[in-house]
Amino acid sequence: MKRILTILVLTMALGACSQTEKGAAVGGLGGAAVGAAVANNPVQGAVVGGAVGAVAGALIGRASEPGRCRYRDRNGHTYVDRCPSGY
């Protein structure tokens, strides 16, 4: 039951993220799992795999949002809109 609640909370939290953030999170978790499974030292493999997966996932997520930039207003609210011309 705890596992289901944890997955539900993490999934709902990802719903508010941009594609770049989602890609980084999914890539990091997947990379950590694969790294721990294939490395001689599971902890070191998870750290390296998670870092590589997070970077790769962020790059893939960023590529799926062409021409979109994230902005923050004075109140701290974040929103996504088209990037300025020439960006």
C-alpha cells in the first residue's frame, strides 16, 4: 500500500512539471535503476547511471518543447510561453 501511495504522489507531482523536468526525473530514475543492476558496485552504478539518465532525459525533454521558454513573474509563479524572437 505504501508503494502505491508513493508512486501516486510522485506521479501527481510530475504532472505540474515541464517536459524538460519530467524527462530529467524519468531519465534519472531509469538510469539509476539500470546502473545499479549492471554495475559491480550497485551504489556507484546508481549514482553514475542516475546522473547520465537525468542529463539525457532533460535534453530529450527540452527537444520536445521547441520555441517554449519558462518565465517567472514577480510573485514567483512560473509559466511557459513562446520564446522571444532570436532566442
